[in-house]
Amino acid sequence: MEGALIEHVNEVANSPGVKGVLVIDKQGLCIAANGVLSEKHAGSISSFARTASSLEESGNPLMSIKYEKKDLLIYQSAGVTLAVLKEKEL
């Protein structure tokens, strides 16, 4: 399973405009990372996802944190959080 996860993370990381990918478990620990997102970001991103989940009990939250030139997308489902940092399309 780990090999398949790494393969999917690398596939997402190689998508146009993607600068980083991070996968985090329900304890906030890094499962996989690629690009500019690393295990040092896992705690903060996990906290954002937990907070978003607490606002709405149904469904899985999709968060978007917008910067001037980049977007950070955070999605949580089944105890796993996925974060993707992507350059904005101009």
C-alpha cells in the first residue's frame, strides 16, 4: 500500500502548477510528502482540517487558503488529510 500511496503522491506532485503535496494521518503525522510541503507543515495543516471538520458535521471539508500567487487546498476524509500547494493559473 505504501508504494501505491507514494506513486499517487508523485503523480499529483507532477501535475501542472503543483509545488507540494502532503498526506497526514489522523494523529497529525506525515505519511508522505513531496515538493515544498514537508513534515514540518503536518501539524498546522492537520489542525486547520480538524477545525474545519468541527464546523460542519456532515461531509468532508475542502479548504482553500489563498495567497497572492498560490492556493493551498486541504481535504480531509476517512482520517487522512491531503494538502496540495498549487500556483494560481493566470
